[in-house]
Amino acid sequence: MSTARLSSKGQLIIPKPIRKAHGWDAGQELEVIDSEEGILLKSRSPFKQTSLGEVVGSLPYSGESKSIAQMQEAIATGVKARQA
């Protein structure tokens, strides 16, 4: 078990083996969660959590280029499929 000491400025140095095990480098943001058992530190993701449906349009496409008309037709088909 590792121990840490709180500085007069309220700073806490997390022991190197724990930082290394979690892949935490300088500047890593951590969520501090207060519980009955103590304090929990969790890595804070630099991005908000999203679903596949929210980001699927940003996936790379490696096929033949589509015309605006083809894209509009595909969008209309997708909208109709969701409404069904």
C-alpha cells in the first residue's frame, strides 16, 4: 500500500507506481468523488461521452465519391427508415 502526503497548498502527490499503472502524466485531470469510505480519483475523459449514433457520420469513407443528389437521397432513405 502506498501513502501520500497533503501539502500546505492542498496538493497531493500520487505515488509514481500508481500514476504509471493508470497512465497518468502531468496535467491529467481527475474526478474527485467523495464517498462514505473515502475519496475516489477517476480519470477524466477529455471528451464527453457519446453514442455511436452521434459520431457515425464522422467515420472515414473509402469508396467512390458520392454526388450531392446521392447523399440527399441516402439521407431521405435514412429518415424514412427511422420513422417506420
